[in-house]
Amino acid sequence: MLRPVMLITLLVVFFTPWSQLPAYPETKEAALSGSVTISGAWALYPMAVKWAEEFNKIYPDVKIDISAGGAGKGMADCLAKITDIGMVSRDIYPEELKKGAWVIGVTKDAVVPTVNANNPVIKDLLAKGVTKETFEGIFVSGNVKTWGAVAKNDAGRPVNVYTRSDACGAGETWAKYLGKKQEDLSGIGVYGDPGVAEAVKKDETGIGFNNVNYAFDPNTKKPVQGILIVPIDINGDGKIDAGEDFYMDRDTLSKAIGDGRYPSPPARELFFVTNGKPERKEVKAFLRWVMTDGQKYVTENGYICLSQGSIDSAIKKLENE
């Protein structure tokens, strides 16, 4: 005769839909071991770190080493087979595909313009926003030299422009929004996303651009202390309307990126890239996990989920191509 506790356990299992039962890895998967090396875009670095942490809870014998350094480094390291996976936060070039780049989109985010929180015309910037044309005058032609010219008032303090010194997706994406390439951007070159944020934070008259997850504090989900995001006056009417007011909270901005209210570019897709289709089982297992269970960590970490169709296509490409 079954003991009462065992009988209750059997009844719970029998009457619980299989989809609601805890998922346990198969013995073969649980024994997975090896290493995965990843380098590249600062934009993807925080998300990749989170994915690696969660993956290691299931597969503790797989060592995952991740380093940031810009999208250009990620692509170069991948094609040179220095790393297994490159993180790339810009469009993939045709010549890179010809060299063997194998690509899947894994999530989305955006680049945002950032200024010092004590900017001399901050109230006007937040209320009026800045048009694409004015950003072009700041970052490309250099015709906009004072904050008065930005805010359409008599403020005479100069605009100090900061850009990226490393080949990066943020620079390429921000330049693409302005109809240019990264090398067309003017300003003081600073290495890395954290570097630009820190430079702007220290300069009351500074302006730069950052990936979303370096412009916002991951704990408070508000702009990093000392900087603010400049609203884009999308329709050029000289004010930030109710539908354009989504810059003071990371989750609100992420929603605007996801539903298309924030322009694309500077919103963009983020990619994992390998040299040819991945063959090593630990690399394939990590990529497949990212595109399945790993997607549940995307939104809570300030990124935007891909469509289910894009996810299904990536999994099919990984399994069948």
C-alpha cells in the first residue's frame, strides 16, 4: 500500500500539465563541459554576462569567458578565430559575410544622446528636445557650436562633443541615424561606452552618445547619476509631446524602442557572430539556450525581445543550416 505522502506526490504529478512541471536537463546535457569565448560590443556585454551566469547554473562545467572592446573587435576576433563568438551591435557588412561570418540576432537595444545633468540649458533640452538636423550640426558638420544654438536661446557656452575612439556599433549606429559613417563623427575620441558616459558626467557642457544600458543605472532604472538623455524631437515641432516623453525611465524607453516610437536607427538589432556555423557542442548549446530559455532574461535587463518569428528563424538556422 502506498504511503500517504507518496500518493499525494503521484496525484500532483499525474494531474499537473507537463508544461507546468519543472524542466530538468537530460543527463547528456547536464554533463556538458568545455569552454566558450566571447568578445565584442559593449552594448551586448551586460546581457551576455547575465546569459552566461544563468547558463552556468545549468551547465557548471562549461567555462564562459566574456570581454568587451567594441563591435569591431568582436567581429575581428571572431573571423580570426580568436574567440568562438563575436558580439556585434551594428549592421553586418557584405565583406564580413564573404569571410565566413555566421550571424544570428539575439536581442535589440538603442543608442541615446547623453548630456551632463547640469547642462546650462537642460530645462530647454528636456522640454523642446533636439532635432536630427541639430544633432548633425553638433556631431558631423560642427556648425552648432554653442548650447544657445542648440536650445534656440542666448546661452553662449560651447558644446563639447565626445565620440568613440574604438570601432564600435554605437558610433556606427549613431552616425547612421545622421546619414553618415562612424569616421564622419567629430569630437573628442573616448574609448568604450563607460568612457563616454564618464567624460560627459565630468563636463557640464559635454554631449555624447551611449548604449541604453550605460546611460541608465541597472538598479534604479533611472539615468546614471550625473547624466541625462536628450529627447529627440522626432517630428520637429520644437517640443517634446506626450508620445515622445519616454526618456527618464529605462523600462519606459525600452517599451518605446520595442513599439517603434523611438527611431530606428538609433534603435537596432544586436548579433552573435561565429566563423562559420558553430560545430562545437558547448557553443551550439549556449546559442540555442540564449534563443530559448535565455530570452526570459532580456526584458528585465533593459533589452528588447525579438519577435517570435525571428527567434524561430534563428533556432532553425542553428539546427538545420
